[in-house]
Amino acid sequence: MKEYLSNSAIRNRGFMTYSKINSLIDSYASQLQLEQRGEIQLDSKELTLSFRINNTVKEYLWEVGSGANWMGYHISVFLAIHEFLSLPENINLPPFSFIVIDQPSQVYFPSTATGENLLDQYSTNNLPITASTQNDILATKKIFEVLSSALQKSNFNFQIIVLEHADKSIWGEIDNTYEAACWKKKGDGLIPQEWIL
């Protein structure tokens, strides 16, 4: 009987944890204006997201959506888990207190055949900004707004490091967003040249 009660308490705590995280994922997905396929669930067995439609059909993230949805849902999961871990009762749990996100704008501004990112081409070559490009810029800006919002909701209990081609023209007016370095010149990069020599 004692073992049953212990297992029941563990299952109940797991259910409550996943319910809270799922709710947070849904909230971030809404802020990012992602395609909603049904009730979202972090699937602990598959370590992915699933969508339950009408309580019958279950679809996994890999089965649905665009690159923007994939990127957005992954960011939503990272932010939801870190917000959950930032709650006072969870603050001493062991996960890292930072997230590194690499080029979330790439779904809107992919790299060209030469390896140059389209965002760099717009800023250096003064390419015309079309309505479609403007929508992609707004979607990229929305990512930074949501990241800032997550930091505030979590009382700044974690840090977000974004490696990105988007510059201050996109994120410059967003609270809690700071440039640590800008590597636009040939030979610049995350690892300084003097370290390589």
C-alpha cells in the first residue's frame, strides 16, 4: 500500500509538472503566433511535442508545420522549461541557468549558396525591402520580444544568448536585449583569431 501511494504521488507530481509546462508552451506559442494544431503536450517518451486533436488524433511536431513553427515551438519549449525551473519552489534544481539559441531568424532569412545570410545582404547591399521581407523582419522582431518577455516573467533567473545575423535595426528597441559582440568582418567570429594561432 505504501509503495502504491508513493508511486501515485510521483505520477500526480509528474502530471502537475507536465500540465504546467504544457500550459507555458502554449502561452509562448500563442505569443509567437504559431500554428495551433490542437492541445499541445510535451511527450516525455518521445522527447518531442505532440498535438492532440479532438482527444483522439495525436500528431507529432515532426509531422506538422513549417520551419517557422518548428523553430517557434522549440523556443517555446526551452522558455517554458526555464520559466518552470525559475519558480521559487524549483529554483535550486540543477539545470543550467542559460539558453543558447543559434540564428532563429534563419527560417525567415536562410543562408545563400555562398554561405552569406540574407539579412547581411539587406544591410550591406541596401536591397529593397518587400512586403514579404517586412513580414519576415516583424516575425524576427517578435522572437526577440518573446525572449525579453520570458526573462521578465522568470524574474531574470536565467540568461538567453542569441547568436544572430539580425542587428539593432530589428531588436534595438526591445528591452533586455544587448549586443555583446558583432562579427561582420572577414575573419571575425565566436573564437578570436589570436586563440587559433
